[in-house]
Amino acid sequence: MILLIGGSFAADSFLRFPVPGTNEPHYLTKARHYWNPQWCADDFFLESSNAHLFFYQTVGAVTQVLSLPLTAVLGRLAAFLLLAIGWYRLTGALCPGYWSPLITVWFYLALAAIGNFSGEWIIGGLEAKVFAYGFLFLALANACDQNWNRAGIYTGLTITWHPVVGVWALACGLFALACMSCFNRKNLDRRTLLHSVKAAIPALGCLILCSLPGLIPSLALLVQGNPKDSFAANYIQVFYRLKHHLDPMDFDLFSYLMYAVLLIAWLLLTRKQSPSFTSRFFQCFIIGSVGLACIGILLGAGPRPASEMPYYAFRMSLLKFYPFRLFDALLPLAFSIALPRLIQHHLFENTAEKTRPAWLSLSLRKMILAVLCLGIFTGTLYSAWQHPPIHKMSSAQRADWIDACEWIQEHTPEESLFLTPAHETDFKWYAQRPEYVTFKDCPQDASGIVEWNRRLKYLRKWGQEYYNEGFDDRALQALHQQTGITHLLVKRLGPFTTIDPIYQNRTYKVYQLP
């Protein structure tokens, strides 16, 4: 069953996000550079601070032995196997039935194909949060079973792999425990409370110990930079670079409607569930994530530009911590678990057989459910196959892009520094040369974010100041002196009146600055 679950994840991932998929050029090139600083030396993003240090330390070691594409493939398979184990344990505890974990996966993938709330996803390319969600599911499964030491270990590992996911999960877990205490307040005497505190101490110790490899670098990152840089970086992150993740005023109406319907449907489905500790704890955990999202909406709601909001500096300093992340990822999971439970109750557990037609036997009901679920999964895979690639290029343009990058890798010095098209994301993946700046590769420390923004602003200013029906030697000399750029890979930028391309194909041109 675990292999079927992991295979379902992998099938959707490789069809919808071919290698290199979402964020893989961003994270895997940084992981490779972490272990080999000479590779793409002087690339601004690669030499910035390492927010996901544990990911770079572990997966980065693999990139020294295997190629980036092979690392991505094997890394995805390993991450999906961990995710499948966690999924199987969690859904097995919440939704009885041999096939229930696989059915919940197919429902979840179908919902993920429709859309999300704040751009959060679990099944995509390889990055740290995929491992983190695998450990989070294991933590939730053990918490539902009241195995607190293991829950603490897995929560700590969640924080280590992805501090934002892990810390918010810890907050929701504590909220769920507080709710459970309120539900059972009649049974809480002094002896029971003392026993609970004694049981919590080793679990807390396991959590702290396992979280340190990821928590320490993240805390160090937060205290870097001066107050001026921190303020500017927060504004750039929340209301410019990552506003599709962090600014609730930037989310589209369909996302709000979809998740409102999901939330209402899930609440209705959970009304008839058993009042067991397992069910209640998971429900309270999901409600905790809903509460975080509501706080995020309140923090971000207001006029635009954001500077007109009261206390906007404080509000954006909280929004940068992704308050919508768990709600976005886990509400579809909760619905995907609740729906099969309802189906199972009405089709297989309800004893009122006389109310059904005689021809609707148990075996026929199972067959209908199997065909329906398999059809949903097949339709999801078909939508993944039909979905346009994440790079949003035509096949011919994509072939030209890879061709130009491979030519650069073979014919330019390793110490070259490139200016590349603004929204191409995988230049380093194919060309293996450093870039001056790129919109996708934004650092995560305050001073790095400010410098990233300065570089982008300089390039825009340079284009406006020096363009005169093209760019001449004076413009190219200024660009080289101010940035150190030695080569240009362009699609529309130009024309350059005094130099000829050293390579070109149907879409792209490569120039070497004089």
C-alpha cells in the first residue's frame, strides 16, 4: 500500500512537473554550491545565506556524486516514499479500511490539481518542505495515538527540514492539546495533570534536540541585518517578491471561494465522526491551521499601497512567516480523509440494508466506488499530462533555451558572469554558469534581499538611461564596470549596435561584453 501511495505521488509529480520541476533549480543548485563553492562561483544567490541549511547539507552531498537531474529524480522518490509512509500512518489512524489511504491520496491530488489558496503545494519538485511534510504526517499519526515521544521526535525533524512548516505545526499541535484538555477538564485531577507533565518532559526534550539542526541557522538568519534593512526586506518579501504567498489581498477570489467551500464541507462531514481522541485531536489541529490563516487575513487586510495600513510595519513582519501555509496544504487533506469516511459509513457500515435496492449488493457497491476513485485519479493524471510546463515556453522555445545554455556551458569560461532573461529560472541548471541577479533566486536574509532589489533596480535604470535605439559601447562599458557582467544571454534585450552575438539560435543570442 505504501508503494502504491508513493507511486501515485510520483506519477502526478513527474507528469505535472517534469525535471527540473518547481523550485528544483533554485534549491538543488544552491545545495551543490554549498558543497563545492567553486561551482558557479560569484553567483549572487548561491553565495547568499543558507536558510534551509540541513537540506543543503544532506541533499547537497548527493549532488557531488550524481548529476542534478538524477539527484532530483532520486530525491523525489525518497521524499515521496517518506511522505507515503507518513500518509499511510496518519490516514490509517483516521480512516479505517485497507484501501482508504490510497483513496484519500487520489482525492487529495484531484483537489491539488484544481488549485490552492496561497501557492502552497506538497507534491511537486524536490525541496526541503516535502521531507518536512512527511515527518509532520508521522508526528500527527503518533500524536493521534498519544505516543508523545515519537511525536516529539518527528515534530523536531519537521522543524529541522523546514522551520516554518515545523514551528507552525508545533503551534497547531499545542492548540489541539489545549482543546483536548478543555474537552476532558472533568477528568483532570491533580494526579492526572502531574502524570501528563512528567510524560511531556521527555517528549519536549526529544523535540528540542531533533529541531536544533534546522532551528539554529533559521534563528541566526532572523537576527542578521540592521533594522533599516530588515524593514526594507520585509516590505520587499511580503508586498513584492512573495506577495502571492504572503499578501492575502493578492490571492484571487476563486481561491477564497474554493477553500471556503472546502472548509464548510469538511466541518459538515466531521459532525458525525466519533468523539475519539484521534479524531478530535486531528480536527483541532486543522482548526488551529484555520485560525492561523484567519490571523494572516486580518494582518494583511487593508488598503493598498500597504504603507497606508495602520501598523503596517508590525503586520508585515508577521506576514513574512507564511501564516497560510498549513491551512493551504492540510485543509484538502482533512477533506480527503473525511469524505471516504462518510462514503464508507453509508455504503458499507450502515446496517439499514432494507432501504437499498436488492441489486445493490456489497460487492457491487465496492466495484462502483473503485471505478469512481480510479476514474478520479486517471482524470487527475490526464490533467497533469495536459498541463502546460511550469516554464511556460513553447516546445520550440524550450529547445532553443536548453540549446543556448548547453552551448554556454561548453564554450564560455567558468568564471563568466551572465545577465539572463528576467523570468527564466533554470539557467544555472543547464549552463552551470553564475548569474548577476535573477528574479526567481531571491536570498532570504535581510541584507541579501535589499541587495537583490538594488541589483534589479539598477538593471532597469541602466536600460532606461542608456537605451538609444539600442545599446552602444558606452552602455556596455557602464554595465560591465558597475556589475562585473561579462556575458549576456538575451531574448528581447537589445539591439547592441557595436557587438555581434558569439552564438544565436532562433530565439536566443549570446554576447560577450568588450
